[in-house]
Amino acid sequence: MIVDDDGPVRESLALLLDAAGFGTRCHRGGEELLDYGPPPGPACLLLDLEMPGMNGTEVQRRLADAGWNIPIVFLTGHGDVPAAVKALKGGAVDFLQKSEMQPSELLEMIEQCVADHRRRLMERQARERQKQRFDHLTEREFEVASLASSGMTNKAIGLELGISERTVEIHRGRAMKKLGLRTVAELARLKPIFDRLASTE
């Protein structure tokens, strides 16, 4: 995504990226970008620093507040060092002067940003799928699986919860199935998640 109030800059960047095989979306300012909404998949944002209305660092803050979590590369024609420091502290990947920008370096940076964003999206999707599985557990299934993840035997869990060993086996089996687990080792790896969820209840 390219956000710059300078039309020729937007067009030249779009031509460069299109030629390199990237899909592009151009916006004249931050308001237009926010109105359009986030991209459907992995992306990188080329963001002009000095623009009418919201400047680049304000757009950066608004995107963070909205939870976009997209890699940002700032572009400027001024080389404002304090602004660069502020942008990088805000999480920007880099800060480039338009007059010194090398196409090959820019393309390499964008490729890395898109790859990093793709990895983060995949990790978030995996966490969401895992959370959905945990949400499907009954309270008893959660209790049994949580104790089992710490290495307790079915007999010990039964004594802890005041239920029969057979009942523990049933709840544990159902929990394992809902969580998509096949082995005790896989369940043990989820202990930190059980602990975290238990502490928030």
C-alpha cells in the first residue's frame, strides 16, 4: 500500500512495484487509507511522512490503535531526523529519503516486510484456531486436561477432583479430541496456556 499526497510519486512507486509482481493500492492520505480498510492478506505500507491533514506519524498511531499491525516503511523528502526517530520508536521498519532511495533496496525491504507480515498472520491464525478449540472444552474437561498437562495421572486427578478414574479418562479423552491432540507430550506442551487461561478466570 502506498500513501503519499504527491501523485507522481504514487504513480512511479506503483509502476515499480507492479513490475516486480506486487499488487498495489494507492491512497492520497491517511484518512483515505483508514476509510478503505486493512488489506485482506500480507502487506507492507509505504507511508509519506509530510502530508496535509494527518502526517505520517499520526497515521502510524491511528493504524496501531486500530490493530492493523502492518509493517511500515516511511518515505520523506526532508530527512527529518527527529521524525525518523519517532517513527522507528513507533514500530516502523525503516525510514527512507525519496531522493536517496534505490529501487533494488526498496524492493528487497518490501519483500522482507511482506514475508514477516505473512508469518505474523499465520501465527495469529494458529493462535485463534487454538483458542477456539479451548473454548469448546467444558469446565470439567478443562480441569482434567489442565491437571493432566502437568503430568498428573488419571488416578491422582480423580482424587483431586473427587471423581472416578473412569470419569477422568472420559473427560481427558474428549478434551484431547477437541484440542486435536494425540499424545501426552502434546498435551504437556500446552501447560502454559492452561495456566494462563486458568489465571484469567
